[in-house]
Amino acid sequence: MGTAAAQTNVKIGILGDRSGAYSDISGEGSVVAAKLAVEDFKPEQHGLKVEIVSADHQNKPDVGAAIARQWYDRDAVDMITDGVTSSVALAISQVTKEKNKVFVDTGAGTADLTGPQCTPNTIHWVYDTVALANGTGGAMVKRGGNTWFFLTADYVFGQTLQRDTSAVIAKNGGKVVGSVKTPFPTSDFSSFLLQAQGSGAKVIGLANAGTDTINSIKQAGEFGITEGGQALAGLLVFSSDVHSLGTKVAQGLVLTEPFYWDLNDQTRAFSDRFAKQMKGGSKPTANHAGVYSDVLHYLKAVAELKSTADGAATVAKMKAMPTDDPLFGKGVIRADGRKIHDMYLFEVKKPAESKGEWDLYKKLETIPGDQVFRPLNEGNCPLVKG
Amino acid sequence: MTTIFGVPTQALFGQLLLGLINGSFYAILSLGLAIIFGLLNIINFAHGALYMMGAFVAWMLLTYFGLGYWWALGLAPLVVGAFGIVLERVLIARLYKLDHLYGLLLTFGLALIIQGLFRNQYGVSGLPYAIPAELSGGQRLPFMFLPNYRAWVVVASLTVCIATWLVIEKTKLGAYLRAATENPTLVQAFGVNVPLFLTLTYGFGVALAGFAGVLAAPIYSVNPNMGADIIIVVFAVVVIGGMGSIIGSVITGFALGLVEGLTKVFYPEASATVIFVIMVLVLLVKPAGLFGRTA
Amino acid sequence: MADTAALDAAPIAAALPTTRDDKALHRLIFVGIAVLLIAAPLVLYPVYLMKVLCFALFALAFNLLLGYGGLLSFGHAAYFGMASYLCAYTAKSLGFTPELAILSGTVTAALLGLVFGALAIRRQGIYFSMITLALAQMVFFFSLQAKFTGGEDGIQAVPRGALFGMFSLADDRAMYAVVAVVFMAGMLLIYRIIHSPFGQVLKAIRDNEPRAISLGYRANQYKLAVFVLSATLAGLAGSTKAIVFQLASLTDVHWSMSGEVVLMTLVGGMGTVFGPIVGALVIVTMETYLAQFGAWVTIIQGCVFVLCVLLFREGIVGLIAKLIRRPL
């Protein structure tokens, strides 16, 4: 092992949902994205040797925590990314702190990861519920949608989304005229949509995710909601959800995302490389882009430190270095572990405007990073002093 | 605007109508389950997965063969039924002499396999399937906007349920079926091919599930988990209605759809559990179900 | 459809009667298990072992009700999960030491078992199973909405704490020792119950209830008693699991967890003493090592269900018992 002394071994674990409700935004795509990042970083040139492993947490916090523990204790994994499910991400974050490794979550929504449950070993990439509330909520009110009716999935995530968005609506001079709690999960939203229609609100906010969102949008189309003049605002929607709905059903839906494959030449180039390795040629979602981006940044930090031994030190280094990658542009990681970058308000194209299976969004506006995320001092993160 | 318990009557009627529409799905699915249990003594846990297959077959017919909704209504139940017949011959028939809880375990395993395979192949976000043009749009009723497609669902499911009930209760074929399950040895002694009847019954029961799947495809997300979500509720419906009673499950299906609809108006958080609460109450008071035959 | 008659004719899991020689064999097996428990952490990963032990206890508790009570419960996750939540809550928010937290969880499961059992045992066979499923679904929806359970985030960062206020359980090996003791105690307790006069009456009721009643035994009281015992031990397993993994989540009360414990018991051997332990070992190992294959885990579990029901109804231990002609 001649040059071993000069080489640092790095092992990255992609711990996501490969079989459950979030497998389309996570799954194999996250592994592909991570591998592309390693390819682009050219680790040999920096004295690193990188290995990638992956596993399925099945959206179960105890499975996720157990895999994380085993990876850290027995398999010499240095950093875990993906995560995706909020409850699992929180569990992985705790284990990571205990073992002093690194966890960069991409897909989970809970803003608690950079709030009361923040740790020196965790970074939250891509988005969180506060950013979505600010993005879709704030932007829609400013565009004239000042009366809202919420369809809220009756569990913590849905309620948090409604609460955060209502705060933003009120701050911008809008009014919430009503809301209804839908049992989680539900497949039939007809009665709730009827109530929303009856309320006369200009915007119907969908405080739900995944299949609930898809079903509510599909059925809203059936009841002629958008023809009746009401706008649908999806508070947590991914490009994969819109793809499965199709533009005919989802047209006019307004949503906020930090990444879209067709945004610029660089995102397009990455997306083509990504699609070639995916079954069905799927384009990357924001979560996949996040994995690419955070793996790249992590490797840069490790290359400078020349070691992976101290997770907290690595995270501190990642916070000290500003981020710059082809997918999210320039950004920064704050003291509470929140990554800051711009987000975009999108509207789903009409079928006539769409020239391809994945040609789904048109950009309405850019929301600057420093405005869309929760301010540093409002998070109750113990790492933030003063 | 008049109100009942604080809810405008207009909204109330709208919700009741929607509840009836949901009830149609429960009715067809529980009809299939009740037939299979009543006549075969098998608790078919795979029913939800086969319902999902019906929706997927409809999507496949459209995507790979360009055959639209009306073709799917006829073909998808046949495909699912044929698959069911294969399952019955190869696997399920071996369990007839055993405690029927083994049937439950076997079909539970089958459901896991079928759903897992579809998940692997198609992901979980769901596939697009549109309402056929002839049925899109709706009627502006005084108390709500009623999508034409939803009205069609009620009509279709009522027709199928009544037709099935007529066949089983009023025709000679139905009589043979009922006799074969009461006393298979005797009926076989008369020269009737009992195993064939059982196979066809299972096939028919799951074909009904497939039919419900096609009805669901345009309005619910076509994804591999769509069956898992609905199967437990349908079980509750069948238990409440009476596990051998065909007419019982149909009436209960519609009735429970109505109850669920009402709950969604007055106390939406409980609409998921109300059916289970009713099930426990019914089981304590009248264990064979509302329309069941033996205690 | 005379369901009860069908059930009496071929009870789903009939255990073989035990003689004195068999008891000696069993004692030997217990010693063997104790030795394995001591030696295993030197070779295998302690956290994985603890998971196996918790689920083995859960499966043993479930099997008590099924194999010896003749009652197939589809809602055992309710006791496992609720106990897990209460234990996590008392340990994290009320500052209980681990043994008190586990006790709180176990007591919760016992009470829940009492209430649900009283409702469910009024009916038999498939109706009994359906009632347990419905009740467990209500527990699931309650857990989804209640504030103290944390909804779908669950209760996270539960402290391992210090046993009796003195021995820190943060080290996995110390925790393992506790779990091993709990498991041994639970297993021996179940064995004692099965081979006691109470257990004999239970078997009589399971095999022919009308006759047992005609002999003067209050069948319902016995069935309720075994139901509560089963729920309590399932709760013990759940509480211990909450401390080991330091979290309690919706997974623990979901109906698929009820399905998993049925699978473990089926694979290991329903109605055998040691079957559930083997079943838990097999299923947990399968899940751990197949996690990297993602979607295939549920498919493989489904195949295991199907194969076991068709070809392999006695389960692994049941098969061994048949071969050596001794009850296990």
C-alpha cells in the first residue's frame, strides 16, 4: 500500500426510501446523483478514495436509526445523506451526533432539524416547511391570492405546514377564511374540496404531501375548481408528483422548489447525464439535485481537512466554506446547519405549452435565499448564540 | 340559508351524495369479498392488491395498446379474473380443508408480493389516467357541482351489484353455487363439478375487484399502494354486513359510505375511524353482522 | 356458516403435551440459550442482538395467546406500540429511570389488554381477530393525532438513562445485559405459565371449550387472563425496545407490525415454546441483511408467508419437534 499514507478513505452512505411513499424522489436516483458528484469531484486528484453504500429505511425511524448505527459502528461510514422522511431524519441526526459523524439531510421537511433539534453534526440541504410557506404563501398573496382555504392532512407535518403558511399569509395582509382537516392518509377528497369550493377563497392551500397531494389535485380537476376561478397552491410538491399527474390535470398549480431540471444549461446538462442512468429516463428531482450538491461540498471539505475522523469539525468546515455548484448556484451554510440558496415559484404549464413528458414548469419568479428561509434567530437552535 | 347542526343543508346534501358515491366502491369491493368468503370460506386479503391490478391493467391497456376506458371496463376484470383463477388453482385450493385463518395468511403474503412487484416496476407516485371524454364535466345541481363521472360510478356499481345478487339468488347457476358450499360432497355426488365452481367463484369475486379498480383509475391516483389503503376498511364493511351475506355487504357498503360522508362534515378527524367503531359495536351486539345468517 | 365449529375441529396451532423427559430437554435448551446470550455479543453486533431479543419476546407473548389460548390476534401492535410510547414519554419528558419507564409502559399495555380483551373475547375465531384489528386501528389513529406521541415524528432522543439511578445504560453492552435479563425472565415466565395448572386449563379450553365449561371452568375468565398476560409481555418487549433504540414511532402501532409478529410466529412454529424465538431471529436477520435491496424486502416477506402456509405450517421449530418426536 505505497501511497496509502497520502490517501484518505471516505465512505458515504445513501440512506433513503427505496420502496415506500418517497421512493420516487429518493430511491435509486439519490445513489446515481451521489455517484455523479463523486465522478465530477475527481477524488484521486485530491488524495481521496471514495466509496458509496446505500440502504432502504422504509420510512421507519427505527430501521433508519439501526442502519445508521450499524454503518457508523461496524462499516466505517463517515457521512450519511438523503434521509428524506422527517421522522427518520431526526432519528439519524441523533445517532450521528452520538457517534460524531456527518449527516446532511436533503429531503426531509421538518424545520426542527435546524431548530430545537439542531446538532453540530447535521446540515439541512434543499428545503424545509418554513421556506415552502414563505415561498408559496408569501408569493401568492403578493400576486393577489389574499383569501385562503386549507386542506390540511391531519398529522404533525400537515398542521405545521398550515400554521407556518397562515403566519406568512397574515404577515402579507391576506386572510385565511377556513380550513378542514383531512384524515391521513385519505384517497377521496371530494367532500373536502366541496367545502373549499363553497368557501369562495381565492386560493386553496394543500397542506399535505405525496399521494394525498396527488389525489387532491386530481380530484380538484374533476370538480372544476380551477375553471371556477380558484387557484390551487401545492405546499409540498415535487416534479415527480407533477409528472405523475400530467399537465392536463395539474395545469395552473403553483408551487415552490429550489431546483428544476430545465432551469439553465448546467441543470440541463446534469439532468441528461442523470436521466441516462435512470430506468424510464426520469429527470432528477430537487432531492436528487441536493444529494449531488451536498456530496460535492462534503468532499471539498474533507479534501481540505485531509481526514474524516471528526464529524463536527467537518461540518464546521462545510459551514465555513461558501457553496457553489452547477445546480443550486452560490449559497452558504448557516451556524444552525441550514443551507441557504434561492428558491423559485413555479406554475405548471398548460398541455398546449408543454413540449415533452418532463416539460412541466414555467418559472414565475425567483425568491432570494435570505428572504425565503426562517431567520437565524427565530429557530431556537441551541447552537446559535444570542 | 337553512342549517342543520350548523352545517348548511346544501353542503349536507352534497356530502351525502359524495358519501353514496364512495359507498359504491365499498359495495363492489365488499361484494367480491363476501362472495369469496361466503362461498369459499377464504378471507381474501389480496383483494386490495387485485383491485390495484385492475386499475393498472386499465392503464396498461391505454398506454401499450391504445385501448381506452370502455375497453378496460370489459377487459381488465377478465384479466384480473384469469389471474385470480391461476392463484386459486395453484395456491388457494390447497387450503380449503384447513382453518380459514390460513387462507388469510396466504392471501396476505400474496398481497405483499403483488404490491411489492408493482412498486418495483412503477414507483409509488402513481400513473396518470384521465376521465374518458364522454363522462367528463358535470351537472350544476342546486347544492353542489356533481361530476358526471361520479354519477356514472354509482350507476355502474349498483347495476353490477344487483346483477350479481340476482344471479346468485335467483338463477339455477346461483343455486348450484350455494348448494356446493353448504354441502360440497353431496353436490359432487350429484355429478356437479364442485372444484370448478369454486375456481370460477374466486375468479368472479376478484374480477369484481378488478372492475372497481377500473372505476377508480380516473379519479384516484393509480399507484401500487391504492389497495392497501382501502382493504382494511372493506374488511370492516364485510364484517358489519355479515360475512356470508351478499345483499348485506352491498347495503352496508352504501350505508357506510353515507355514514363516512356525514362524519366528514361534522367531525372530519374521525372519518377514518368511525367505520371501525361501528364494526366493534356491531360485533358485540350482533356478531354475525347486520345481515348475517348464523350466530 | 358455522365458523366456530370449523375452528374447533382444526385449531390453528395445537401444541403437543409435555412429559417429564421433555421438561428435562427444555431445561437443557434454556441453559443453552443462556450460554448463547452471554457469548453472542462477543461475536455479533449487540444492537442487532437486542433487536432480535425484543422481537423474540414480542413473538413469545403473541404465541402465548395463539398457541395456548387458540386466539389469533391481529392487533398486537397496539400493546407493543402503546407501551413503547408511554415508556419513551416517561423516560424523556418525566425523567423516569429506565426500569420505571419500562414498568410504566408494561402497565399501560396490561390495562389496554384488559379493556380490549374484555371486548374481543366475547367472540371467537375470525370475528375475534377482526375485533382486535379494528381496536388496533383505532389505537393507530389515536397515536397519529395525539400530541404526546409526536405524530409521525415519534418520540425521539429518548435517554438510555441510568438503571436504578446508578448504572448508565449508554454503553450498548450494559444495555444488552439488561435486555438479555428481561428476555430470559419473560421467556421463563411464559414457560411457567404454559406448564402450570392454569396453562392446562387453557389448553383444555382451546381444544374443547364446551366441555371445559361443562366441567365447571369459567372459560371467559381464563381467556381474558391469558389475553392480558400476552398484552403485558408484548408491552414489556415494546418498552424495552423504546429504551434500546431511544425512539418510539408510528411504525410500532401500525398494522404491518401486527402482521410481522404473526409472520415471525408462523415461520418459527406456532404453538411451540421456542418457535417464536427462532422466527424472530430469522425475520430480523432477513430485514437487516436485505435492507440494501430495498423494495425486495416486502416481496420476500410475502413469499415467506406463502411458502410457510403452503408447505411449512409447523414452522422451523415445529418441524424439528416433529422429527425428534418431542414437543418444543
